[in-house]
Amino acid sequence: AQSVTQPDIHITVSEGASLELRCNYSYGATPYLFWYVQSPGQGLQLLLKYFSGDTLVQGIKGFEAEFKRSQSSFNLRKPSVHWSDAAEYFCAVGVNRQYIFGTGTRLKVLA
Amino acid sequence: DTEVTQTPKHLVMGMTNKKSLKCEQHMGHRAMYWYKQKAKKPPELMFVYSYEKLSINESVPSRFSPECPNSSLLNLHLHALQPEDSALYLCASSLKDRLDTQYFGPGTRLTVL
């Protein structure tokens, strides 16, 4: 079955530490890939997206993500986390006119 | 302007009430969406409007009734809701279809008593 997996429900990092949030998908074709961030009680904001081309994608707020076809992954990274990055992060996959969200990873940042 | 606005921000209603949620965008987007999001869960797609026509209804109960009066506006009419319908209702829009970047509004927090 087609699916989007974010294996980490919660992640806690210290401010200034690096961050990697994982996203894996199971689709035959190369999908469109997105990362969104959601602060509590707010809507979703697009961080970055991948459609084709360079597999390392730069986004807003210092985030980047790398598409790895061989691993069916699209992991989100940030070299130095700020306290304001504490939020829920959703990976989303678009393929065959479907748009599927992962279950989300809640990021907590320690001062 | 990449903003999607939603009103009201919060809504409390009884099970016999009729209310409406409103969503507006002025980005020239031709696809608009309603999502329902329960706490600690990803958004669940409810409806998709494409060029002001309902293109997808994800088996949503008839107590939710969408309406797209024009290309900038999207409404969600609510009637005889149940307490389990309490959630954050998100509106989004994109240029043409779901594979385009979706821009989300801040949501309406709905509580059904």
C-alpha cells in the first residue's frame, strides 16, 4: 500500500544542535515531496518542496532536505536549531493526483 | 500576497446550530481545499474545489456542506454537527491542483457541545 512514514513521533534537541527529521515513502514513481511546519493552533507553512532536479533542496528558515531515490527518503535537516523551531513537522507526498501527509514529528527544543 | 484568511478563528456551536466557516484567497489560485485536523494528527482532506467546481468529496458526512461562490471564496456550512466533529478546520489553496504548493490558512478551531 502507498504510505508516508515519519518514524519519529517526538524529537528533542538542544538549541544550537543539528536536526534531522526522517520521512520515507512507498510509491513506485518519484513523487512530489514537501515538508510543512505547524506551530500550535496554526495552519501549515511550507518549508520546502522537491519536484525534480537537484536532490538537495534549500528551504526557508535555514532548512534543507535531501531526496534519496534509492532509500525512498526525503529527510529534513537544519544545522543549528533555534528555540522558535519547536513545532510539528509534516512530510507530504504527491503522486498520481493524491496528496498524502505523514503522521508528523513533534520537535521540542531545549534551551 | 501569499495569504489565505479564515474566519472565524474560534467557533463554539451546539449540535442543533447552523454555522459557516469562511476562507478567502487573492492569489489567483484555482484549487481550494478543506481539511479537518484532530489534535496530534495530520490534516485529513475533506473537499477539493477545482475551478469553482467540487472535484473531490472524501466521503464526508452531509452535515458538512461546502460552497465555492467564486474563485476567491470557499465556505463550509455546518449543520447538526456531533461532538466528534470538534477539530481544527484548515482551508488551503494552490495554483491548479494538489501537486502545486498548497498555502494554508490559520484554521478555525471548532468546538461542538
